[in-house]
Amino acid sequence: MTTQFDGIYHGLSREIGKFRIASSGMAWKGVDTERPVAMSANSIKWAQWLRVARNFQLRVGIKEEKGDFRKETFDGFQREDHDRLATLLKNHFAVTLETRETSLKGWNWGLTDFQGQDLAFTSSDRTTFELPLQYVANSNITGKTEVSLEFSNPSSTTKSKGAVDEMVEIRFYVPGTQSKLKGADAGSGEEDNDEEEVSAAQVFHDMVKEKASLDQVSDDIVLMFEEVLVLTPRGRYDVVMFKDFLRLRGKTYDYKIMFSKIARLFLLPKDDQHVLFIFGLTEPLRQGQTGYQYLVMQFNREEETTAELNMTDEEIAQYDKLHKNYECPTYEVVSSIFRALAQKKIIGSGTFQSRDGHPGIKANLKAVQGDLFMLEKYVFFVSKQPTLIELSDIHQAVFSRVGSSMGAAAARTFDLKIVTKNGPEYTFSSINKEEHEPTESYFKDKKIRIKNEMVPDADLLMAAAVEDDDEDMASVDSDDSAPRGNTARTGLDDEDSEDDEDFQASSSDEGSPSESDSSEGGADTASDATGDRDFAKKAKKKKVKGKEKESGASESKPKQGDDSDDEEENGKPKKKALSKPKAKKKSGDDDMEVDNKSKPKAKPKPKPKPKDDAMDVDEERPKPKPKPKKQNGEAAEPPKKKQKTVD
């Protein structure tokens, strides 16, 4: 007698079917599946009943011929089916239907238990959820206390109708440490009772790898490359190649990549010493929150490898261009095996060449520097996050020269903006100007629309000249303020100094300042320089010469002709360089301005105000008389001249 239950699912399948129980065993057959899942009466050892997402589930423990146990699950039973199933199992197979309680509290902390090929998470002695370890693709330790499990679900390879979201990753926080006994001492034969502290996360990670069969036996390995430099994700990994997949084993992360998930293969020369081997994936590798769509390996051109594949001749014959033995550069061995096992063609560098003869040019995408390769069907930017652009998807290429405020740096580089048909734009900056011509020729050969926004060199030089003019104006402004600090004087300052001297010389020539005024000014100055007898004597001599000047002896020359001002017909003295007045004022021999030029040098009194007074007087030369009336005016002017000449 056979009992049938309708609307039952097998395992994780979404296919609905029928479940039948008889004295000879149990079987399930799907609506679209021709081959049923059968279990004989002798192999059924235990049965469990529990609540799941799809109503209730029946679990059956099967003992295989080799002695191993496996588990079969059937979902979709109703609550009222429990009593009928318990009676059938007891009568036909002498098996008691055990009821397992499920935790519905929603707690996210508890205990983990490895039950055969399943990982059970329990809370308050009740099962919260179970994970089938046969679908675990990778197990990685993130940090010191976190273990990440990644899954490759059956629907990821075979897409079914009405597919829904599936869990692809789960993380466990495993704090604390566990004690691990060390092995026996081989020398003494006695056991070493010392305990080694190991993190609980490491123990959990090792157990998952063991139960999920992530470590394959050596007989299945086709070839292994040790310590391969991988630029993305960065690190050194052991590349272990199997017939259907490859494994990247690093110090922190361990990846399992199916060959069926490899979309493209690239072999590109980076420079004269290195070669890049890149393969793109249909599903990116995840490292925390970061996904890697492309894996970039770097090999040395001169590095050679001798390898022998762990495959029979019959197996090698099934693959195209695969050899038993290799003795050639490492990058050629790796690319050849990838091409055969992944059954993908390798994309080369193409015919484009830069000014240095390389297939790639240096460029920046945003703040990331990398190599921009112009391939036959793609524009490939290789960096920490590679970017691939198909030529068929490019709307136009725009050349522009932007940056450095149109200065010299902009003249050496240009920007390339690629506008795609789907909307995204990619701007590659800081490209050498010498690469413009080959790059533009490349896009023209590929029949791609080009827009040139490059600024002509003439306009660029004009902009640079304008900048130079602005800098000159800025320097003039700074020079105008320099005399205040008495550190530098050029241009107008020199003329002001000369005008001051001209005024004093012309005033004595015309006789406007009276003799008594000049003598009074000299007396005041001499009295200020108390104790300087030589200075006073020189002042007297200069007074006599001043009288001779007033009587009309304009051709008379002073004792030191270098310091005297030769007068022109219009009464204006000749202009002198600043260096000469400095030397003469130190000697104290000034025949034109006896009191105002020589005596103040004994006691310099820098004052900013006399300078302004001197300027005003110079502008009103016909009226110089009000100046001598101020007793402090004459004493104030010489310190101004001293301030200009003495640094």
C-alpha cells in the first residue's frame, strides 16, 4: 500500500512534486523532473519533523553503502500530516519521528554546531537556522574575531524562472580564544602539556574549511603557482588550478573561482620588464564591502617556469591548445592554461603604440593613476579598480586642455573625456601632450566621433604673458611699500631723493634762504653734535663758501667735486646715483648744503614726516622760504636724507 503527499519540495529546489511512502521505501518526483529521488527501506535510519519557512519539513537520515551518512529534506507538509507520517515510518521502517523545536525569538547570538554537512546555529537549545556547507564557496577571516562565509547557490549557475533573492554571504563574530594542546616531544618521547592559545575565529574557520571540503586533495590539482603577485586585490597568493575552478590562497583571504565565471582574459605588457595578466569575472569577488570585477596579476618578463600538468594524455586532448609540459616564461604558462581550462580567448595589446612604443599611456582617472590601453575593441584603464569601455559603446571622444590655470603645466598635458552612449562619462587627465596625435589617430581609425577643445598654443602663450604682467604689477606694488622699511628703493624713490637734494642746492643758489638762516641752522646742528670739533670747523668753512655762492660765484667748485652739484643753466642740478651721495655724506664734505647735509650725519634721527615735507617743498620750489622758518624743519630734513642713504 502506497501513501502519497502532494505539493512537496525537495531540498532547496523550487520545483514542486509528489512524495510517496511504501514498505519498500520512499521516493519523490518533481513535475518537470524525470528521474525521481528514491530511498530504500534498509537505508533509512532516522527521521525528524520541524517547522520551516515552507510549512513543515521531513528530514530523513540515509546510510550509504560506503558507510557515510547523508541527509534528505522535504518541505511543504501540513501540520495535520505529522501523525500520519509518524505512523507510516514506525510501521514500515521502525523509525521514530523526532520533533525538533525551532527558535523564533530572533536572537542573533548563540552557539554553532557542525552536524554532518550542515552548520546549525542554536539559541536556548533550539535551532535558529542551518547552513548547508556543501554550498560554501569561500571562508575568510576578517580581522581577528570575524569569519565570513560566501555561498555559491545552485541557481547562480542555472537561472530558473521566477528566481528570487538568495543569501550570498554571512558573517559570524567569534570572540575569545581556545586552548590547543601541542604535540608530543619527539626527542624525549614524553607529552608536552603546554597549551597554545588560538583564536576561536581561527578554529571556526578551519572547521568550516574541513567540513566544506575547501581544501582539495593533491590528486585533483592540475598545477600550482606559488607567491604570485596580484595587484587587484593586492597581495601575494598561491594560485592552485583544478579542472573546473581555481583557488587563490592568501594569508588572510581564500577565494574559489569557477572557470565558468571568467568572462574575459587580457595579456598586456605594462613596461619593458613586466607583463599584466587580467581576467574579468561575471560576479565580482568580495573583500569586505569592496567588490573586484577584475583580477590583475603581474609577472616578470624574464622569469621562466618549467611545469608538468597533473593530467593524463586523454584529459589533455579534451582541451584546445593545452600541453603536458611547459618550459617558457611564467606569464605564457599561466595564460595558456587559463585559456584552455576557461575556454576563453586571450585579448592582446593590438596595434596602438605610444610615443615610446608601448601599447598603453599614463593617465589619471579622477585621483587614481594607471595605464590606459587602446585595444582593438576596448579602451581599458588598468589601475586599482580597472575600467573597461567597449568601443561600440562610445558616443564621442573629447580632447581638452584644462588645468594649472592655463599655465606651463597645461601646455604639457591634455585631458581625454570619453562619452558613452549609455550615459556615463570618463575623464582621463594628465596625459602627455606628445600622446595626442597617436590617440587622435586611433579614434579616427575606429570611426569614433572626435571633438577637439584644445586651446591653441598662441592663446596659451598669451595667457601666460598676462600672468607674467600680473606678477610684475604685484612686484611693483610691493616695491612701493618697500621704502617704509628702508630695505630697498628703486624707481620713484631714487627720484624723490634726488629731488630733495636738488631743492636744497637750488635754494642756496637763488639766495632765497638768508645767510643768517643757514648759519642759525648750522649752529643748531653743531650744538647738537657736542664735542665734535672737527665737524664744527668744517661747518665754518662751508659757511664761507655759501656766501661766495650768494655773490654769484656759481662756477666755483667744492673741495670734493664728486659731492658738489654742478648747476645747469636753468638752475637745476644734475642727478646723481645713490651710491655717491652715501660716500660723500660719510666724509661730511658737502659744499652746497653745509648745515643740512653734513651735520645730521653725526646724529641720525629717522623720521617719516620730514620726507613728506621734502616732497611738498620740492613741488613748490618757487616758495622755499617758509621751510627755513621752522627751526625743527631744517633739523628734520637731514635725518630724512640720512634715512634714505644709510641702510
